[in-house]
Amino acid sequence: MKFRQIDIQKFDSTGNYILNEEYILSYDYSDGWTERSFRIAFFIDVYFDSKIDLSFYIRNLKKKKGTSYSQKIEKQIEIQTPIEIKNLILSLIHLNELKLKHFYADSFMEDSNDEHFVINHNGKSHNIGIGILLKKIEPENESENLFFQMHTEFEKWKEDIYKTILSEL
């Protein structure tokens, strides 16, 4: 099941991602410099099968002599995309035009959380970043409305996956 992200998305000459034509969406998330240092990347193909690559740390594990250590957990999984996300992606890609900004943020801070979407729409890979949002964004159009609904669903999904993996250890 091992897959390589470079086979799914690559950088172009401007530093944006180009998503393989067999995929309709990718979503990269990182906690930044946090205790768990959680990072997860979703790659959703045209059949809505999801390839997920994730890693995080479990801190302060105890050894027999009372010292503590950290353990890095790395996993790749393949699962079906939840129906809520699938329906939002379908609604987005069926729009005539995607009207999304390249970056949504109220603030920037080094080593903070980072999120990046790539959506294949009408033969083009659209890159959308999300930084620190201090207030809820009011969508300006249907593209943004659907995109932020999808973002909310991805936030839930990534945390569900994290909790599931953690409970299996």
C-alpha cells in the first residue's frame, strides 16, 4: 500500500502544486510546532478513494527507570472518502468557475498550523492555503461557501483519524 506523494502532486516553476490528473483534491495539514506535531496529507482520486499519509509524536512515554521519551508514529492508509466530503467536492468541481483566493489568513506566525488544498478543476490545479484565521470567514460567493463547508468536514475527519490511530496503539 506504500505510495509516494511525489507521484500524486509535484511543484511547478512558480512553487504551486500540480495535482496528478487521476486525483481531484489534496489536503495537507500540519499542527506546526506543537506537542503532537501532527501532520496529515489526504489525496482523493477520481473514484473518491483516499490515500492518507500521516505522522505524529507521542510524548512523555515512560521507560522502566523513570525517564521519558517520544515515539514518532507514521502511517499510510487507504479508505473511502466520507459522503459529506464527496458531495461537497462534487458540488465544487461542477461549478463553472472556482472563485477562491490563493490564501486565506488574518495573521501569520512561524511554526504555526498550516493548511493547503489543491483542487483539480477544468484541467487546472487550484492552490488554496489557509493560515491563522482569527474570525470566521464570511463567504463571498458559492465557491467559498462550498470550500469552507468542505474545510470544516476535513477538520472533523482528520481529528477522527488521529483519535482512531491513537486508540489502536
